[in-house]
Amino acid sequence: MTPSAHVDTYARDRLPARSLWPDLIFDLPELQYPERLNAAAELLDRQVRSGRGARPAIWQMVDGKPAFATYAQLQYRVNQIARVLTEDLGLVPGNRVLLRGPNNAMMAACWLAVIKAGLIAVGTMPLLRAKELKQICDKARPRIALCDVDLWQEMAIITNPNGEHYCDSLDRICYFNDGEGGSLEDMMTGKPGTFRAVDTAADDVALIAFTSGTTGVPKGTMHFHRDILAMCDCFPKSVLKVAQDDIFCGTPPLAFTFGLGGMLAFPLRYGASTVLTEKATPDSLLATIAAFRATICFTAPTFYRQMAGLARNHDISSLKQCVSAGEALPDATRQPFKEATGIELIDGIGATEMIHIFISHTPASVRRGATGHAIPGYQARVVDAGGNPCPPGVPGRLAVKGPTGCRYMDDARQKDYVQQGWNITGDAYTMDADGYFFYQSRTDDMIVTAGYNVAGPEVESCLLTHPAVAECGVVGVPDEARGQIVKAFVVLRAGHKGDAALKKALQDYVKGAIAPYKYPRRIDFVEALPRTETGKRQRVKLRQAA
């Protein structure tokens, strides 16, 4: 590793031992990065220096009409925020900053400012509750939070020193999109619009992206400045072939690396622009495409399936490419969408550990039923339990390597994800003789529903705190619309009646305690759970029963 710019070495000190890293491959010319590199300067400042300052960067609806901020305007705002972080809040390179907000221009500017100032961005999904935020804070130890004012409720909980979810590392929360005294915008007032990007090392940690494992305990995946650029220089370059006139849109939050790439980093890397919308439905996403004349869309199969039936109501003739990821893309979604729009969906699989997509295809190279093939810059194969390659057509574990890879933050699970230099994603696949990969299932207890990862044990832990629940088991079951849904098998305590009212009460209870998308959409009340002779719950039997 090269000399770090970080004064605060907390994150670098918690990288896994170098012997536990995956093999890294930089065999493309565009992946030959210099030792000193600041990702925000490359994404934003380079475009302004190249004469693109007056071009649109971020589009939003203002007073019912499409409006945009130029690259120069975005840069000015980013520089002001960076000055607030370093001059007023006293942050030094390597400090972590918790980011909370829906997809909007200020959220994007905050992310870029954090990276430009040599700080480490810790993005959090807007739907997360206080319990989940505390787990993230306890791991990443952020000093400052930048938060959209609409998400103040959970922040109030985690900053209450008398509460069980108190995050003691946070010194201050700065709210944006507020307009009140003391807000981030208030602190930015009068700040010069210039800021020299911190001279970070290419392998300085820039981003800690959290993902849930099968235990429900979040894992912090640490990505370097060069990783952010690598995700831009692989998938969008080889598959999307982005042009400056492209306008991106979609639904994944910036806190997801899928959304960070598709909604912000990809368009900026190529001098294109992006439409940021805080909330979307399939119908409103189609309306967004029509209003902004968007050309590239990112969302999950669930949305595309519903959009197929609504497309005729909107003028989406500007749309050229649609990327589907977050869960397996069923052919029953791909074909109706193509019939309705004429567009061949681009499927892809990525992982938070890998930062973005590593297997995909172009519209011209689609193979029915396949996710795709390893994109330029990455290698992938299917391996057995011993790490040996499986013959074509034989299911096994998906293994991948490339310019990015898994580096968990101070987590023993690193040795499970990285084996023999390969990243083992937890997905079961087959590969045909031509190198196309066909998804089979998850190899662990993760439930992937409508593009969100849900850990069954986390939902179980939540249900078990309800006074009516004696035991429970949570699994994913197939669902035509969402890929999978969360289903709970519940053993009740004496005196409680397993009726529709209690089902709803349990669902509402989960929604109120953890992120609402994790709640069990189906609940079966059972007399007992299947167990092994040693007393372990047999989830495989629950899946069979479901």
C-alpha cells in the first residue's frame, strides 16, 4: 500500500490482513491508476477542467418543471460543503461521515464533498431504523452525520444519550434541505466555492458500504478511491458505452453501491447527467423518463415487470438502455418488458463486496436465462466446495476476481468470502461452455426481495422480541413479482390466537423495529419448528414447507 493521506487511520488499521485479500487484476489500460488519486476530483473536477462546466450534471423537478445543476454549479456546492467539513467541523482525512438522505442533489453533493476532503463516506439507506444505524455507527465510528431533514426522527433516537440505540461517536448532525439557522446550507453561506482536493492515495479508504450477512450483523465493506473509478471504468464502459448526452435515471438509493454507480458515479465519469428522484413508483419512473428524456434506467426486476404493463401510457421513446440488478431477472419479466418497449433488458450481478456489477451482457449478446458473462476487467468461474472449477452445467459457487474485491472492516467473515484468492459471492450458478452464467439460488440464508437483501436471522430476532412469539423461523420463498418474499413460521406463546389480526400486528411490529422492507409478507402459525437432533433449526425443511 502507498503512503496514506489519512491523519485518522482508524479505517486503514481495520483492513483485513493483506494475506486475506482477494487477488486483484488490473489488466486493462483504463485500470492503470496513479498512486495518488482522489475519486471526487476525477469524477467532478476533471469534467470542469475539460470545459464541461456548463453542461448539465444533476436534474431534478423544480416547481413542476425539469431543471438542472451544471457541473460548475455542483462543483461550487461540493467545495463549500468540503470547507464546512474541514474548517467549521474540524474533520481531518480518514474521519468517517455518516450520510443519510434520499436521492437528491444535496445528498449527491455531500457524498462528493466527503470524498474530496479525504474523509470516508458511510452511506445509510433512508429506511434504516435506529437499531440498524447504531450497529453501523458502532462499527464505523463516524464523528459527523450529514442528514436530510426529512429523516430526523431516527437521528433523534441515536443521539439520545439515555436511549438504548445511542451512538456515542457522533459529535454533531448537520441537516440539509432544511433552510433553518444552523443547517448545512446556513453553514455554507459565504463559503468560497474553491477547495483543493486532498491528495489521497489510490488505496486510501474512501467508502464503507454496509451489507447484512446471514446473521443479520452488518459487514462493512471498505472500498478505495481507485475502486470507485474501477467500477466506472468496467461495466459502463464495456456494456453501456456511455455518451455525454446520456441521461441516467432509476430507483436504487445512493447508499447502495448499485445506486452510487448508476445514479451518480457513472454519469459523472463520462460527462453525462443524472435525474435524482426521492421516491418512485413504476408509473412515476416512467413519467420521469418521459419528462427528462432519460436514456439509461437502473432499477430492479420488480419495477420492470410492473413498468411493462404501464409503458404504453408514457412517451419513453428517449430510453435506450435498461439495467436490471439486485436480484435474478426472470425471463417472465424480460420478455414482457421487451414486447412493451422494444428494449432488451441488461441483466447483471454485482455485490457490495465487489462494489458493482461484474457479470453482465450487452443487448446484442443476451442469452436467454443467463445473467451474462464476466465483463472485461473481471474473471469468474463456478467452483465446488474445494474451490475446484465445476464442469459446464454443474451447479457450484460463483467465484470472481478483478480490480475490486472484498475487504471487510475488522470482520472474521473475511476468510469465508475470500478463498484461494477468489471472492465467493454466496450465489449458486452454473456456467455453460461459452462462459455464460446461469443463476440457481443463494447459497446462504440471505433473502433477496425486490432488490433488497434481507437476513432471515435478523427478522427472527425482531419477531422473538414480540410477547406473542415463542419461536420462529424466517426463510425466503419464490414470488413472481418480487423474486422472493420473506416468510415467517411462528410458534406462539400460550394464550395467543394465531389469527389475521395477530399476523398484521406482527408485520407492523417488524416494520416499526427494523427497515420496513424486511417485514414478513407471509406468516404461518405452527405448533413447532423442525430441528436436528442437536436442536438446530432446519431452514431447509422450512423452505420445503413454504
